[in-house]
Amino acid sequence: LQLDDFTAWISLNGVAAEAYAIENSAVNSVTCWIASEAGTKFSVNWRNNTRNFAVQGAVSIDGIECDNHIMLDAHNYPNRPNAVGVCYARTSDYTCRDFMFSAIEVTDDDEYLHTLGRTYQFGTITLDLWRLQVVNVVTKPLEHQYGGPVLESQIVHERSKKAGTHHVKYGEEYASPPPVVDMVTGYKLDQAPCASFTFKYRPFAMLMANGIVPRPVPLFQD
């Protein structure tokens, strides 16, 4: 997806996912659909080749903010990267868990009837990019902030409209030393993001059934 100088995409196991039904839903905002695969790990990626100003990128998955990453401007920080890929959440100073699509578990247990009236935000990955005024930058090992929300397996009643769809959960925890990062102090310059990308995801068969993915044209032989 493209907005001005910014490009964003989702990769499944390292391969860029095809975007369907791309729509500029509002000013500085673009939306599309992608096909999710249960058990598949993915990353949220964005690029800014100009880096005319510092940008804070906030990634939200299923309504939960999972990552904040700051891309510094090229004038003051020419050696910093112009692309970011986020594929995991840190769970401690020394551990991570990857993002992974998963089928929503269903049950006929009446103890889960309360899930019928609950509002869920399953099926949406959002990347909001904000212009940032940088005050100070200190390079040091990352210190994990504990107590944040975690994406885990979800169970809904079989009568729920969410039955048969996917959500995102964190994969198995693995060891990962804290990276050395730029710890940035600053503030947002605007009341709204300068660019907002929304990726709605569903199983491929569901996208095809809803007409979002075109059905293959059969080839007839004489």
C-alpha cells in the first residue's frame, strides 16, 4: 500500500501478501484485505525513502497496540534505516513471541454464550504513522516495559459471527537478547496520523466467498 512517501505491507513467512480491494477510506488513510493462514507467522513492514521528518509508527493488532517504532529523519541521522519490519512482541528483556495467525476456537459450551454479545476487533492490523518532533536521542539496550496486553488464543460460542474466522496470537516464547536501540524523547506534531494503513484479514476461502478475491476463471477445452 502506498501513501505519499510511505509504503506498507504484510509479509507471510517472509513473502509479501497480496493486497485485495484497496480503498482510500479517508484522508491520509488506505485500507485493503489480505488472506490469512492459520499457523502462519507474519510481519508488519513500512518504508519511507525520503525520511524528511521523524516518524513514530504504531502497530495495532486486533485492537491492541503491539509495537511503537520511531524512524529518525535523514538530515540529522543519515545512517539510520529507512525501512522497519515488526514480527514479534517482546515479553521480557530477554524473550520474544512472534505474531501468528490462528483459527478462533469455538465451543458449544453455554458458559461461552456471553461471547455472543461481546464486541471484538478480530481481523484488523493497523499501522498509524505520526510526525514527531525529536527532543533527545540516547542509544542504549532496550528496557522492556512490563504489564502490557498479550494476544492469546480466543474461544467463542459456535453461534458467534466470529466462528470460522482468524485472529492473531503470540507464538511460543524464545530467547532473544535486548537489542541496542535509539531511545527517543519527543512529542507528536499533529492531532491525527500523517498516514494510516489498515489491513483487514480473513481466510482466503472467506474472502473469495464474499467476492473480495475474484474466483478463478475456468478454462474450457474444445
